[in-house]
Amino acid sequence: MSVEEANQKVEGKAIAAIEKNVQREDDEVLHRDPSYFQYYTQLQHQQNMLQDYIRTSAYRSAIVGNKDTLFRDRLVMDVGSGSGILAFFAAQADARHIFAVEASGMAKKMKVILDAAKPDNGIEPRNAFLADRITVINSKIEEPRLLNLMPQVDVIISEPIGVLLVHERMLESYIYARDKFLRPGGAMMPSSGTIHLAPLTDATLWNETITKARFWQQRSFYDVDLNPYFATAFDEYFSAPVVGCFSPTSLMGPSAEHLVDFHTVSMADLKEFVIPIEWEIRYTGVMHGMAGWFDLTFYAQPSAQHPFTVAYPTLMSTSPYSPATHWQQVRLLLKQPLAVNAGQVIRGSISMRANDERSYDISGNFIVLDLEESAQLTDEELDELISAQKSRSRSAVWHLHEQVYNYSYIGETTEDPKPEALNLYMPVDSLLAESSANPELPSNAISSIQGVTDSLTDFIVTRSAASTNAPESRASNDASKDNRSEPTSAAMEL
């Protein structure tokens, strides 16, 4: 018996043992997180994610695009499989076998589509490529019994992402699976995520929020004085992150970034981390809060690739410069807005700590400084200055699990929105430079777009001759970056 045949025999026994010993009744699986798992049992919520074409096409590009490089003949684990769509993509990419781990009642529903893939009394199978390729495991990945049943896998795929990357804390399950079930040198898809935080002006949203809070200032609401509630209401409304899309014009400067490498990040790193802030302010105006979003990168490192193959990287962005996803973006408002001038710097930090609500408590401390003043300050002096100078510093707390929703933004009302429409004012020299007699072509301007085979989502983007380093790239949708003059791709296969 060859080594390959021996391995396949061991895998077959493992699959049979899993199917016999790990299938659970819903109430046994769900008793610790009933509302969370019940939400994802409903097909309407699975549909909401599947119809997010940015998300779904990026994952399919990352998986099927790495068919020969990473997935062919490999053992794959799908953590939090949900509808099973990622496991189905892995089957399309010729994975040898896929273990679809799903704790919610979607596990039973997934089996319906897998059963339909098998021939049955002469009835033509549906999705025949799925037949006997996927083992559904109705369990949390942290279930101890899995440790003695599951084999090591070559690739772990998952969509463990929430608002601002980390909400719902599914990333911890993804990392647990890595530590327990991924072979040395194996691949994580996605491979990393980046949190972006940027200064924001949004007078409309701030005014809406304070108006809601002022409801509790009424002194005779049906002859009842509601004022005792006001302080609590004020704290509550301004500590609630607001999920929804917004105009990228409302960003006052580039974002601060925090990279989370899924191959190396530890559980402790996920449960508490600090993001240093040093925002360069581009407009004079009023900062009402902070905007947040994230990017995902899919890259198979060389140790995971089949020999003599080339990886097919993919980037997906939820930036306000990109087409909207079901995650949208998030805005975190200050109780007291902060006046800033173009050319100044806002320095400080954002701390994120995991809580028991499957989410995070976020705290921020920062101060506005002149550029020269900032250059002379150490971090210790900065902390002292933030505490001492309240007129130009702000501290805030937000609770990510208490998020509310605002869907008022429906896109730009003009083709070229100007910052002054949001009471943001450019420096005079920057304003005059806009009217230069010989404006330069942006270095990465797109000169042509060409379709790729029969795909509805992939196309070749060719840059102008002025571009120095990137003649072309493969993309699944359009533009994303902090710099308005430098559009890039929101789901780009790099």
C-alpha cells in the first residue's frame, strides 16, 4: 500500500468517525449562544450575505483562482460554514475533501443540498460535483471531541468577519482552528485583515443623534419631567456606533491602519489591542467623530503552495471609496466635536477590548496638535498633554455590540462633490493647485478595461503610461483607498 493510499484510508476512517460521533442535536449545540446561532440558522440572513456580490465574488476568486496553487487534492476545513458556499467553492477548486464545521441549524439545511448531489433512484443529481466531497460537522469548532477525531488539514477557509473586522468575535474560532487543526505551513484564507480608522466630519448625523438625546430633556411630557434620564440617554446615544455607508468626502484625512495577520496573531492579541493614531488633517473644519472599515487579503504563502505554481492574491475592501458591502462602514461619534485646521495632526490611541457580548468596548484618547509641536512630543508627554488640555483633546467610549443603523446615504448627488459642501475647507495653495493650467494625469489612472473570458466579475485593468510599477491588475470590482486622487480596487486580485 502506498503512502498516499494509507493516508486516504486514515482520512476515510476519520470521516466515518466524525459522522458517527460528532453530529449533535440543535439544542445541545446552541444552548450557550442561542440567539446568535438562531440568527444564522435563518436562510434570509444567509441570503443577505450571499447576495453581497463583493464578498461572495472575492471569496470565489480567492478559492477557485488558487485551484492549482493551493486547493487541488488538499484537505480543507470551512469554519462557520453557514450556507456552505465556501465549502462548495473549495469543491469546485478540486479539494480532496472538505470538513464544513457549522454550529447552527444551518448544518442540517446544508445536508439537504449535499443529499441532492447524490444519485437517487434514477433522479438526476443536483450539483453532482459535491457528492461525497463534504462532511458536515454540526458543532462548534471548540468542541473538545473534535480534537481526537479531526485530521490535520492543509487549508482553513472561513468568513469570520463582523463590523470593523472583529465584531461577533468569530475570529477567535478561526484562530483556534488554526492552532488545533492546521498542518505546519498550511494556509489561512483569508490570510489577513486590516482595520482602518479615519477622522470624520458629519454634522447631519451628529445633529440627529443629539436631537434624539434631547427628547429626554422634556420637563412636561404628559406632565412628567424626563430630565433625570437625559445624562444616561446622552451617554447611550453617543456610545453607540452607527453602521451604514457615508460619503468619502466626509473623511478629513487618511486612515490609521491596524494589520491582523491570521497566520500569526494570538488569542491574546485579538482580545485586547491598541491602535496608535496620527491623523494628518487635510481640511479646516469640525471633526464629529471617527470612521471605521476594514480590508481582507487572501494570499497563499509559499509554504502552502503546490510546487511550481504561482499564488493568486485577492484584496477585498469595505472602504467608503468602494462599492458597498453588507458590512458597510461604521461611524463613532464624539460627544463634543473638535475644531481642527488643515495641516494639523491628531495624535492619540484607540483601545479595543473584547467583552462578553461577542463584541468589543472601544475607547479613544487624542489631541489636536500643530505639526511642529507633534514632532517634539514623546508618547509619555502626549498622554500628559491629553489629560491636561481638555479644550483641544477628546476622550470617548463606544460599545460595538450596541451598534445602531443609518441608511440615509444613497450616493453622491453630484459627480464631483466638493468638501465645502460639508463645511470642510482646503488650504488656499491646495485649492489654487486644483486649477493648474497643466494638471498631471494621476500616476495610476485607468486607461482601459478588458473582460476576462466569460466572467461577469473579473476584468483586466490597464494603467496609464504614467504609472510606474503596476501596468495591469485583475479586479472584481472598483476603487478603494483613503486618498481621493488615487482610486484602487475594492476586490482586486493582485
